[in-house]
Amino acid sequence: MMTPQVITPQQMQQILQQQVLSPQQLQVLLQQQQALMLQQQLQEFYKKQQEQLHLQLLQQQQQQQHAGSKQSKEQQVSAQQLAFQQQLLQVQQVQQQHLLNLQRQGLLTIQPGQTGLPLHSLTQGMIPAELQQLWKEVTNAHVKEEHNNNNNSSSNNNGHRGLDLSSPATPKNPLLNQHASTNGQYMSHKREGSTLEEPSPNSHPLYGHGVCKWPGCEAVFDDFHSFLKHLNNEHALDDRSTAQCRVQMQVVQQLELQLAKDKERLQAMMTHLHVKSTEPKATPQPLNLVSSVTLSKSAHEASSPLSLPQTPTTPTTPLTPLSQTHSVITANSLHSVAPRRRFFSEKYNMPISPGTDYINQNKDFYMNADVRPPFTYASLIRQAILESPEKQLTLNEIYNWFTRMFAYFRRNAATWKNAVRHNLSLHKCFVRVENVKGAVWTVDELEFQKRRPQKISGSPALVKNIQTSLGYGPTLSAAFQASMAENNIPLYTTASIGSPTLHSLAHAIREEMNGAMDHGNSNGSDSSPGRSPLPAMHHISVKEEPLDPDDHEGPLSLVTTANHSPDFDHHRDYDDDQGHDDML
DNA sequence: AGCGATTTAAACAAGC
DNA sequence: GGCTTGTTTAAATCGC
């Protein structure tokens, strides 16, 4: 699917360029949308032209039919008709040319093998509103005519037009139909008439290979003329045709939607796959520290996951400047797509307990992609707890965090919830604290670090970076703010996703720093609750808001709200039963 | 091969 | 009784 052949170099360049200039996918999408709009306008224009030409053609034909056999004029008329046809072809060519250009520019994504169909569908089915407008006009204009033209609707096939994607040109037909259906009686548009004796097989989008391409109708015709007759008779302006046209519009709309989605997906994939090479310069970083950290990280990741033995429990980076690179999929997340049992593959020396940054960095991806996160349950639970303002969560809140943060956990609830409970009970690092209103779970960071031999030595430079970053406290904050302001573009409509706030960033730094310090020297040099053996033991504070725990938490809520998107909680078909075993 | 970490499943109990 | 929460056991997998 991600074969590079599909994407032209121009597309690639564009994507990369966009990414470099704007880390926000929204911008990309916006540009895409603009491009699409432009494209649609062009198509509309072309379509109108085509319709006009068709109209002229048909009127000539009707006149000819009505006039009986005026052989004398026939020659001249057919010449005119030819001219029209040529013009029509020219328009079509120009149209296709332009679409091809669009395609080359990456504004259009058309599979090489199917340029024909998509072109038609795109050119003629793109603007339902416009079509409806035309349809309306036409309908109004011919209400009276309707009586005269009793359409001999016959074929039942038309009743069920399957989603015949090969004939998306329907919308344009009403126009033609009614003019044609008048059979010359209706001469509102008096154009210089002409005969139509010449079959012009290619002149009608509903006629191809001798077959009527009206949805559901596959009548075969020897010549174009008989097809036109058929078109006028069988597919005249009536309720059925109207309904079919509407359906076809919807089909086209659906296809457009699908196309847009797929394009978006492709964009995300491309961005993701190439972000590593561009990540360092991905954003005009107002913050040196951040960028340095980012650079170190990205350099490390880009080089080789194996190159730097990382501390298993300490995240590599104190923070992600974030989610500006949020579509980033690092090496781990890539290979994590198919981990069978383990969330986290240690083969790549990725941290067992990915830090806030790590999870945040790929947050967007896992939020939306039904992909199993490459983290252990323990790591995730810890993450959830540490993200909370009070560093403590009830079991249900942990559940909510899981479902909120990972699309994967929106299914199989029974399985992973059990696993969560199991992990909470099993690992000593998770401490249950009785509360007035129940029990909350906290993290014993020391115990957590103990689980594995850790060596922060892995990336001393990293540690240095982290420390350096911390040293710049206020500067850091200011820079973050600037960075946030700059990058605070909502990327997806649903998501808060993108930008962890200052608080969460600072928190992340602090947290990572703690982790690093834990390894480097055992002196607890900070006051972070996470560092004490029983971090939250003393905050036996209250956990109200059983419903939406993370919601209104005051200033500190930034930490959580950064990850919390309200709309994300609404259950969008979390079908627990469907395809739940895809990861096994 | 052994071991530890992890996941998954399941049984069970307590509390609401 | 059903559900949630929490504990525990067991089996399987994976990597070292």
C-alpha cells in the first residue's frame, strides 16, 4: 500500500515540504482541501462546458429527428456536429490534461491503472451541490413537459442500481435527458440545428463499449443513436431517474469522502514515514533546548535503535516538543505494529517504561490507530498514574486512560482490563492506597525502576541534555510557551492531541529527570512525589468525579487535558466483539 | 535449558 | 444475583 510508486516525486516533495514548513498536519490537510476545491471548481467548469456541448449536440439531433429527413441539409449539419464533437473532445482532453496535472502535483491521487474511471467520476460527480442545482433548474424547466413525455419506463434493472462505480456520470444526464426527451418539441434553446446521424461512441459518458452505463442499466446498443434513443426513453426525467441520480450523487459523495479519508491516511503515513529525516528541522524551534533534545533523540533514532543502549526505564527524551511531530512513528512504533504478545520489543532496546514523552510522541497514532501499543501494561499503568495531577488513579480511571489514549484498548475490554488488574496486583511498584472514597493506585517509582537492571549510562549525552534543559527552567517555560503558541494548531478536530501543555512538558522533563537521576545517583534531589517510595501515600486526597475523573482538575489539569480530548470519550463503536483477535 | 518478564485466562473473594 | 475491584494461580510466550 505504501509503495512509493504510487506517490510521485512531486507528491513526495510536496509532502515533505509541507511537513518541514508546517508540522501541523492540519495545514497539509487544509492545503489539500484548497486543492480539492480548486479541482472541483475546475471540474465544475469543465462539466458545464461538456454539458453545454452535449446539449447542443442533442438539440441538433432532435431537430434533425423532428424535421424528418432533410437530406439536403444533412451534410452541413453533420459538419457542424462534427465540429461540436471535436470541441467536446477537446474540452475533455483539456479536462483530463488538467486533472493529470493536478495529479502530478499531488493534488489528485489517482491510481495509475484506473485513470479512466476516476477521471470520469471525479469530473462529473464531484459537485453534488452543483449537480443538484442543475438538476433543479432542469426539473423546474420541464415540469410541464413531463406530461407530454410519458416515459416508457420499463426495465426493472434500473430499480436497483448497484453502486456502479463505473458510471458516475449520472448526474449530468438529467440535463441531457430532458432536452433529449423533448424530442425536438422542446426548443427552448434554439441553436443551430443539425442532424445527428453520426454515431459518436465516445461522446457520451453514459455510453461506453456499446453499453449504456446508466447505473443498473447495461443495455447494449449497436450505435450511438440507438443509445440516445434508449437514454431518452428509458432514462428520461422521471421519479426513477431522479432517484437514481440522487443515489448516484450519494455514491459519489461517499467515494469522495472515502478518497479524502484515504488521502488523509496516506498523508499521515507519508508524514510518519519520512518524519525522521525531517524531524530535526521540522519546526522553527523557538526553543534551543527542545530542539537540541529533539535532535539528539531523532539522531539517535534515525541512526539505529540499537546504537544507543538506553536505559530501560528512563525515557530517552524529557519531552517531545511534541506532538508537532505527532504523527511521528519511530522505529519502535513501526515494529510495534505487530508485536504478538509483548507490547514492547526489547530487541530494539526501547525503554520498557517509556516516558511521558515517548508515549506522547506517538499518542496521536495510538489514539486513532487500532494498533497495539508497544508498551507493557505496567508501563502504561504507570504512565496513566503519573499523568494524573495527583499521581494517583482509581482503577476505573486507569481504564479510562487506556481507552482514551489507545484505540486498541477500546475493544477487548475484558482481556486488557483483567490484565491491568493483574498487573496492578502483581507488581510491587503499584501501590494501592486506601482512600475515604475508595482506593487509588499509585506508583512506587523505585520499585518500578527496580524491575530491571538499568543503566542510564546508555546515553549520557541524553542525560546531559535533560539536565541542561532543566537548568533552563524559566527560559524553558517561555520557550515552551512560544513553541506552544506556534504549534498550537489543532491538528485533528477530535483532538487535543497535539500539544501537551507547558505543564505536561515541564512535568515530563521533571519526570524523566527523576528517572535519570534515579539511575545516575540515588540521591533524591527533587521533591517530586514520584520519587518517594510511596509517592502518593500522603496525599490521601479525595478522588471525586468518578465519572470524568480527569476533567476539571484546576490548573494542574493541563497535564491531563493535554491528553484528554472530550470528544474522544464518546464511544465510537467500540465493538468489543469484532476482530478482537487481530493482534493475536 | 533455565529464568525472568510479560501476557492471557481464569478462579475466587469481598464489597456494593 | 450481578458487577466491580482486587488477589492469586497457571499456562504460554519471548528474550536473555
